[in-house]
Amino acid sequence: MQNPPFRLARASLLGSDSPNHAATTLRPVVRRRATLAELDPHFHCSLIGTCLTTAELRKLVLRLSGNAAREADDIEIHHEAVSLARQGVAGCKAIHKALDERHALSIRRFATARDANEVQAMWRHAQAEGDIPGAYWALMTHPDVTQPVRRVAFGEVHMLSHLVGAANRADIRRLVALEGENAELREKVARQQQRMQLMSAQHAKALQDANEQIAALRGRQARRGQVTDAHAEDLLRTTAQSLSELMNAQAARMAAAEQRAEWARDEAATLRGELDEMKAQLSASRAEAQALEALVAASTHDGAEPVSTMPGLASRRIVYVGGRGVSTTAMKALVERAGGEFQRHDGGLEQRKGLLPAMVAGADVVVFPVDCVDHDSVAVLKRVCQQQGIAYHPVRSASVASFMELAVRLFGRQEKTDADFGVDAARPAHA
């Protein structure tokens, strides 16, 4: 066999500790966090909705999408952010950067974990402490986390959203407690302000008394020639020292009172924000409860059917996208009992999304629950409705109560017209 045109390395050199041996070894693998674009698109909705506040998300979407999103509501802002994340371009990078900046502390804390088990243990600890947003983002992008661990965390965060509805009664009780605490804090701030004003008046009075004492001492010194300058200076120094100590004590008490008042104002502002949010949730819950009460009252009054509460549903065609099977079955029965037509598309779970345009065509109203429908279906649905001039209405949950509240609002009075719920009055009704 002919010799090769290159020189072969000897086995003894490849296994030796020669200087050239270090250059032949493989470089260690660099650990790198996953980016938002690299994650499963099904995680985007949960990550964006959990790890960024509504105000932060609105500011970010306005910067990325311009004035077109200025009049959008919160759910539309959320859908736009998820759409930008799934496109994987500049918008996705901007959202990833915003998440990193907001949760930098959690990312640094999770960086100490060296395998999936340690990451999962830190996630459990964060759950116990209620630190969900930062820990969720740090876990989903950790370089050593596995896909099964990501799915478990995604499922746990998803289930948290379902606990909100079950906590309505506790929220109402907390709302009442917050109102009481808010009133107590206001009274406390008022008392502290009165105390500060009293302390300021006392301080001014003490200063005036000290000045009068100094003036009196100087007068006595001028009248009494036998009082030496040294004695008078000692008296003045003693008086001045007492005055300085009194002023320092008063200043310290005023500073402490101002600090307590500032804390009370901040706490009151936080409580007011929580109170406003609780009131909005309570208002929505009350509207849904009133709709259900009207339905029950109509169905139990002298054997009458529930149709009496929604006379405007007769000959109306309702298309419902998303939701849950048990709830939509009850909705369908209510609509058909009132003389209307109810059709449901599951949002792409078993039915193709391509069927949406044909199903929506000819509908009077399109409804979808924001908590139980995927974002792609919502985007297709909005585009089709806008093209065909058909009104669409998002409801806050997939419950029968939310649907009934909307139905009573749109069809509860006989004199309701097409213009009341945004459909084309010139189009004939569909039986």
C-alpha cells in the first residue's frame, strides 16, 4: 500500500499529555437558554398572559403594531401579542426581551440549577411562595429543562385560571374586607396628618419660647453688671443645646410620621386598585346571576318555557365557537326552545377550521368564550365576520351563565332590532 500524502498521527501522541494534545480535545458544550421563538407555540398564550401585566403588554403591542392597536381591548391586545410571538420575527424578540428584563432576578436564581430535577424542585418552591410569573418564564427557557417538565408546568399554570371562577365567594368577602381596610387607612392617614400638624405647632412654640428665653437672658445680662460674660455665655450655650436637642427630637418624630403616612398612602392606593378589580368581577358575576335567575323564574312560573325571557331569539341563528360540550348542549337546548337555531364549532379540536367561513355565513350573531378557544380560531373568526358584516361577541367564560347574560342583553326584549346587536338588518332571518 502506498503511503498517504499526509502524515499520520501516532497513537502514543494522541494519548499523551503533549502540548498539542489540548488542541485536539473537544470544546465543552455551551449551555444556552431557549428563546420564545424556539418554544412550542401552544405555550405562547400561557407565557404572555401569565408573565406580563396587561399594562406592560399594551405598551409593548402599541410600540410594535402602531396606532392600529390603540383602540383594541385587552383580549385583542393579548391575541396580537400571541400572534407576534408565533411569527418569530422582530416582535417575538421584543416580547422575549421584555420578559427577560421583567424576570431577570428569577432567571438568575434558576440558573444555579444544573438538571431538570433541580429546576422542577425550584419550581415547586416558587409555587409554594406564590412567585408564579418569574419562575414560570425561568423554567420554560432553562437550558437543562426537559419537554415533559415544561408540559407539567404549563398544565399547572393553566389550571390556575380555572380556580378564579371557583373563588368568587371568597373574592366578594375580600372585597368587603378591603373596603373596611381602605376606610380604616384613610382615617389613620387623617389622624397622622393631624398629629404632624400638632407636632409642627409644638415645634414652632418651643422655638418661640427658646428665643424669648435668650432675649430675657440678654436683657438680664445688660441690666446686671455683676453677671460676667463667661456666666452669660454658659447660660446661652446650655439654652441653645437644649433647644437643639428639642428640635432634633421634633424633626425625628416628624420624619417618622411622614414615612408612616407615605406607607399608608401607598397601601391605600394598592387597596383601591384591588377594590376596583374586585368590583368589576363582582359586576360581571351579578349580571350573569341575574340572567340565570330570570331563566329559572321563567321556567318555573306556571309551567312557562324559558323563551319568555328572550323573545328576540325566535328565528335567530347563533354560531358558537369553542367552549365545552356539556355547556354548549345546554345552550343549544335554550336557544332551540326559544325558536332559534344554535350551531357549534369546537374551534379545531375535531372539526376543521376551514369549516368556519361556511358555518358563519348567514349567522345573525357569532359568540366565543375567551377562556376556552384557541387564538388561531379567534383570528380566523374575526376576519370572516368582518368580511361578511356579521357581529361577533366574546364572553368571559364558557359557562352557561356567561352565554345567558349575553343572550338576555341582546335578545331579552321583544323590541330588540338587528341594529341593537350589530347585524345587517336587510338580511332575512334564518329559521
